[in-house]
Amino acid sequence: MALCGTGPNPIPGSYSAQNLSTKLIVPALLPFTGQFYNLVRRKRKGVCCSSLRNAASASSKESQEDAPSTLSVYLEEETDHVIRFKMSDFKILDTVSVGLGGRPDEVIFEGMVKDSCSPLCNTRVVLRQLSSAQAQRRGKRAIEVLKKLVRRKLLYHSYSMQVHGYISLPASGVSGSFILVHGYHGSFSLRHWLQQSDWLPTLEATLALDEESVRKVGEDSTGGPAVSRQLRLIRILMRDLLIGVNYLHSHGLAHTELRLENVHISPIDRHIKVGILGNAADFYKDGSNGSSLDNLDRRQMMIAFDMRCVGFIMAKMVMRELMDPLIFAKFKLFLKKGYDPSCLREFMLEILGRSSPYGNAGLQILDRNWGAGWHLLSLLLATKPSQRISCLDALRHPFLCGPRWRVVPSMDIIRWGLGSTAMRISEEYIYRQPQRSRLAHFIDLMEMLNPHPKPRNWLELLPGKWRLLYSTGKHVGLTLRQPPLRVIVGDVHLTVTRESKLKANLSFNSDTGFSVMIGQDWPHDKAGKSGRLQVNSSFTLRSGRLLYLKQDKTTEKFFFGPSSNVEALAQKFKGKKWRKVVPFEELPSSLPAAKLASGDIDVRMNLDDPLNQNVDTARNVLQELRTQLPPEIFDLSKLVCGTYVDSRMLVLRGVSGSALLFTRSFVDRNGSS
């Protein structure tokens, strides 16, 4: 398998000095002495290796020189922990693996060590010729990083490409030819693995998954459905990747180049290799573990950058549709706009839909275990660097832990699971009594575990666009009725805007899209005339409380206290599973809430031709919308309080006591985000 188009030939004297974030090892102004060495490549597919064979003679001449140059002495002092090879030590192979694709200023070869005195004899290695000054700095930085990590060499060999040594050939120009020699870990990078049509069984065979290997991620069996096998493989790869990245972070280094192209899977030790670390950066500018504020900020930013890159790798492994550059560009644009990653599910459902060539395997994987995969992905891609999860915390996350491992979930994960499960049930759209009871149960739990009860939190989180998922009130459809006009209600959005940062005044706008079916063939043809109903109102937000009313069965009078539904929750909270996470010992008779005081209401409805020509038709459509929609959506003044809000979910209560469950939305069915 030959590597094609590794880049143009370097031109001596044309390198530009660029400021890099990595530490320079060799002074840029110190020239190489001796004769310039240049590789000549053929203008065809593959890589020509005859020039490297010719360079062996130049390397032997260099070793026979009595007086080494100033640079050679400096380089030997900095690289005394690696081997300085000669070209005659290698047998150059005729092909290069496609997974070793380099940069434009690199030429890559594969070879076998033929020196019988070397411990690497008959070992396959990669020779990476670094032409420009910037490329040579990367190679020498990789050698410097090895010197820092040599204390725990076993972990270094497990999770990084082993840097064996280098070849330094003299040149007559400004800079010489520096060849980095590092380990060979298979012909594919992780990107090339994921691009294979049969990547799952092939990668399982490469890793030789058995019961012992799956036990390392908390699994108890191999095989199973394709979704379970893919989830198991993702757990293995992600845990290995996080261990390798944490190894670097624990030594004060940030990788800074975590991409699918730089990640390899070794078929020998079955470990993830995170590259040759040529761009690894130090956390601390002065090289010491100082505790100054600048150093701490620099460390946090570097760790956060690496974790964001890990998040991109995880997203592409789970949702293979993101391997398409156009879809991945939309994915990155969503994050670049500053949208909260906790709402990625709503966004990805619109992009992928049901027409994905890979099926819905990725969405199923992320939805498992109460949506744990979406939670981990949102923490890896968090907008603020301080909110991104660390490697150690990610390794303890339920998504990366199999069923055999008992994981004590945090309060944040419990809230996430409640919201995700309620969202999944609402998407089934078969609201029989068991589903309705479960949804009401989950909404009650969410209200009791509300993380933002204070009004100032509501003023920060409430503004935005929300999509209605479910209402605990009465549901009326078209099945058992014969209305004058048949109307199918589409998405219902509630947009909240803050009128002033100094005041607690909010503007609510409910937007309902619908279709009016004309004729008797509506059960088979749903392409009717479209319309839109908009209701606007202004609200003032204040602090309030949600009171629970209980009815005495003997006197039939109401008094303050937990209702029957809440008492059922109290029994559940007494169990061992909830005792440690419930914020109160006894169930209260009221909960803090955000009180909503409404103002005037403005109702507008738009209809397409010819429905807008008849007043009676418009009246019948409006009456049908009023029948099907929750009363709180048709008349916003019936919204009295908010009981739960976070970056993803919202619960509002109406005057009748019914609850409306919303999820944050950035996408219209008709348009973009």
C-alpha cells in the first residue's frame, strides 16, 4: 500500500521562521555544516526509496569525520537518551502504509533495522524525514518529550509511538536533513479504520476481543447485536485514549494535536497510540510546576483543549456520519455559535434524521443508559473550558463503564437521566395510561431536584427557544371526532426573550405550525394547506412557591401537604438508591418556583390560500387548534409558574396544575439553526 502525494520537495534556504508554542531545542540561526542532502522523489504514486539508500554513504562519511560540528555536539547532548542511527542501519521498504500520511514538509519511509548489534534488529520502523525548520522542531520536540516521560517508560510505550532515535545528515545549505525514527503500529490510523465498510468486525479481530479484554470495561460477554458490539468497542478505545491523554497531563504536557489521523491502534499490544508528540506543549512556561495564576490558567486551557479534541474523536466514533466533512462542518458550526452542547441531541436528530446510510446505531448508543452518552459528550465539548470534564472523571462516567461495574451517579447525571427518559417516552407518541403515569412521575422528580430555584438563575437560563414535548393535561386528537376541518398540529415552540437586563421582564411568544387537510382522503394524504398560530404576551418573573394540595377523604376539604403522587415519590426516596442524592430528609409540602405574572395577549393566525379567503373557515381552524393545543399554549396568561429549568429542559405549570415539558431547540423544521 503506497502513500501518495506526501508534499512538494523542500527548497533549501526557503524556510520561514515561525513562532511556535512548543519549546525550541536547536537554535534556528545555528547552521548545519557539511554537504546538503536532498531526497529526490519520483513523480508517480508511491515513494522512491533509492535516494535514502544513496544517503547511507553520506551518513558513513559523516561518522568518519574527526572533528564534529558545534550543532552535532549540541544535538548529542540533548538526545543522549535515544539512538543516533546511520542510514546503513536500515533496509528501506518499497511501500508506505496509508495510515502514516505526513505533512507537506515530511517524507515518510518504512524500513527494517538490519544492524545485528542493535536491540531493534529485524524490527519494522518508520523513517520520517523532516525538511523544513518547523518540521525539524517537531521531531526534536518528540525526542525531548521522551526524555521527560522516560521515568514511566512502560506507559510511554503503551500509549505513544516509540521514538527510537534519529538520523542527522549534514548539508551545505541553511538547514540540514533530520530524520526521525519511530515505531510502526499498523498500517491504519483511526480515521482509516472508521472509513472501512467492515470496520467493526475487522477491528474486533485486530484487537482480539475475548472475555478478558471486555472485562476491562465492565462487560461480561462478547458478541451480541451490532449496536452492543459497537458500544463495547467504543468503550475500549475511549478508555485507552483517556488513559494515554491522562498520562501526558500527569506529566505536565498537553498533546494539542489529538485527531483521528494521529491516533493509531497497535495490533501487537492492542493499545491506542496518541502519536509521536512532536507538538506536545508544557503546562508551565518556565518548566517548573509553579502555582501562579497564569500557570494555572494556562494548564486549565491546555487540558480543556485536549478534552475538546477527545470529544470530537468520540463523536466521530459513535456517529460515523460526522466523517462526512459537510456534516462535521455543521456540527462544529453549532458549537462555534456558542450553543450549549447539552442540546446536541435535538440538533443531531434534525441533521441525521432517518435517512442516514449508517442507520441509527450512533443515536441508539448515545441514548442508552438514560442518555449517558449525550451527557459525556456535552461535558467533553462544554462551551466554557472550566466546565469540561477531566480524563479521570471521564473514566468514571457511566457511559464508559459496563454493567458489571457499580457506578454511583452524581446528582447532575440523575437529573440528566430523568430528562432524557422523559424525552424518549414523549417521542413514542403512544400516550396510554402507563406512559402518561411515567411521564408525570419523572416530571415530579425533576421538579424536586431542580438545580436552579432562584429567580436570577431563571433569568439567565429561561431566555431562548424551547420546543414542547409533552403536556400532562388532556390530549385530544382526530381519531374519534368528526371536526368541521381536520388540522394536524406540527411543532410547538415557545420563544422567551429578556426585555431588559436590569428588570425581570420577559416576553413569551408561542409559535405553532399546522396543516389543514381538505377533502376525504386526509388519512392517506397529509399534504394540506399550511398555517401558523402565534401568541405573544409579556411576563414579570418573581420568586414564588409550588404548593402541594391534599384532599381529606372524609371531609373532602383541601389542605397543604403532599398529594398521593408525591407520597408515592416519598416512598421511593426512602430507598438506598435515592437516600444519598435527595436534598431533603422529609418531603416538603411546597417547593421553590419562579412565579409568572402575565400581561396583555396578542393572538395572530396566518393561513395559505384559499383558506384565508373565508372567515368561517378561519374560525373553524382556530376552534380546532384551541381543542388540540394545551390551554396554556393557546392562552399564555394561564402559565403561572416555572418549576424546573436547566440548559436543556424546562417545566412550566399552568393554572389548572398541568405541567408542560419543553426541550431547548435551535432548529426549525423548515430552516436552519
